[in-house]
Amino acid sequence: MAACGIFLIGEILFFHEKPDDPVETETDMHGTRWLTAILALPLLVWLIAAGGPFLFFLTIFAVALIAQSEYHYIMDARSALAPEPELRWVARLGLSFPVLFSFWGLAGLFAGLCLAFLALAAFCMFRFGPRPGLLSAIPGEMQGFLWIAFPVACLGVLRMTDHGIAWVFFTLLLVACGDTGAYYAGRFFGKRKLAPAISPAKTLEGFFGGVILTLAMAFLFKIFFLPSFSMLPVLFTALVTAFVAPMGDLFESMQKRLSSVKDSGTLLPGHGGMLDRIDALLFAAPVVLIMRIWVC
């Protein structure tokens, strides 16, 4: 079961194609994907399972920082105005507040979000003053906080709950199953488009294939790794997550289409950027945290 879970997490994070990506057939590209996976996946599992809270929070901060930089790249491709480099660095520093403060739970997370906004607003006022067009940049940065920093911080809060390590793996597994099930069900049975204007390759059949695989693996994961929790709340968490996680994929696809960008970055050879790997996770993490606190 553990090996199966690790395989599925690797499947979504490193191995298989995104459903809206063209299928790669070149041998060297497949070799690059496998090499990246072989090097990165064991480190990821170790950081979550045995690295301790300090390394975990350092890791999710690094993930958020890279994703925020890729978000800026997507936004810059859409805008004709040259961004303020100083503002971007303050925004990247600001995302550290909710992510690192999530060590102290929900209160720390929301305090961190408030501090991030206050730091951004204060910097704009005292560094640039009433410069035309500057205020329009603040909502874009706040979207980055809400889209990237907040969900990543939710993983931090989840990590510090009872059985937190298992719940972090559970979250990754739900996203992995949804994406993997959607890919293969869509490939073999897909006919009806899910959101053709945003991601033409995604299908309703693929979506429900993801839901089915998510529920099946959640059932097994609960038995082996969450035995002290009731089955129905855990399955309900999996069901809600299976419906929400694909929206994260579609949301990032929409952002890239608006900016005429194919990949968010080139960080992972053969896989695109960090945002391309965690887009569904960004929508899933807050849902799992809410369900963990108030339902399970």
C-alpha cells in the first residue's frame, strides 16, 4: 500500500503528462522525466516523513517562493507595463509570513496573510508614493498570496495536526489519484469535453475516472494509515477533494492561456515549472484542511 501510494504521488508530480499537454514520444524526453523522478521523489518522501517540522516548513516555503516567481512570469507575459522589481521581491518576502507562521496553526496562517498585505501596502506607499498604475499591481500580488501562499500554508497547518504526516501524504495521494485517474480514463473513454475553452483535452469521463480512483485509494489509505478516523468522513473528504482539485488545474490553464504561456517554468526537466506540478494541490490543500478540522 505504501509503495502504491508513493508510486501514485510520483505519477502526478513527476511521471505522467498533464491531460492538456501534447504527448511526448521522444526517448530522450522520457529519459529526462525518469531521471528527474528518480532523483526528486525519494527526497520528497523523506522530507515529509522523516525530515522533521523545520525541514518541512523550509521545503514548502521554497516551493511557494518558486511558484510565486513563476506566477510573476505568467503575469508579466500578460501585461504591457514593466513591473517594479522591488515590488516583486517584497511580494516574495511577504509570502513567507503565512507559510512560516502556519507552524502556529490557523491563527498564524491568517496573521501571516495580514502581515503580508500590510508589508506590501506599506512598501508601496513609502517607497513609490502615488505613482500612476502602481495600485493596480497590488491586487495581482494579493491573488498570488491567495492562490499560492495560502494553500501552501494550509499544508503547514495540516502537518502540525494530529497524524499530520499521514494527512499530508493523504492530500498528495488524493491529488495524484484524481489526476492519474482522469488521465487514463480520459485517454481510453473520453468523449465529452469538460472545459473546452480552457483545456480542450479534459473530458467528463476522465473527471469521473479521477473521482472513482480517488475514492478507492482513500478507502485503502484510511484502513492502513488513518485507522483512528471514521471511514465516512475520510471518504467524504476524498469526494470533495476529487471535485475541487481539477479546478486548480483548470485555473492555472486559464492563467497560462490568458498570457499565451505553455509552461509556468523550466525548473523540473521534462515537466515544466513548479506551478505546473502543484496546480491541483493548491486547490486541494485548503479543502483537506477544512475537512480535517471540522469534519474528520
